[in-house]
Amino acid sequence: MSFTPSAAFRYTLMRLGIFVGSFLAIWALVYFRVLPSGLGDSNLFWVALLALVVSAPLSWVMLRKPREAMAVQVAEKVDRAKERLAANQSQEDGV
């Protein structure tokens, strides 16, 4: 039996990977003083905030196909749930 992760799980892992990559790249830029560091002890918060700002558009562009696959998978699950609900309601009406 093989484990095939869902499209949502793969998308989430890829998005997390883009964030971690952005975080490490920005941390290196701040460490080598290419980018300014935060005020006082806020350096980690500053790097995380910049990583979020950078990773969001990157993931929007780079993860288009996985996002569409996830949307199809979610739509199929919703359709199956609607069909089951309709079947259950028709059984109740028959009683």
C-alpha cells in the first residue's frame, strides 16, 4: 500500500518550503547587512515579515498548477458530499 499525499498537503508543503527558502535568503541578506536589520530585538520578526511579503507573490506564481489541482480535489469532495446529502434526504423523504 503506497501513500499518495493529497493535493492540499503537497501544496501546503511547497508553500512552506517557499517561505523557509525566503526566510533563509532574507536572513542571509540581513546578516551580511545588505538589508537593514530590525530595531533592537525585533530582527527575527523583521526577517519573518519580509519573508512573508516575498514568499506570497512567489507562491502565487510558482504554485499555480498545484493550487489548481487542489481546487479540483476540493470541488470533487464537495460534490461527493452534496450527493451523499441528497441521497440521505431522499431516503428520509421515502419513510
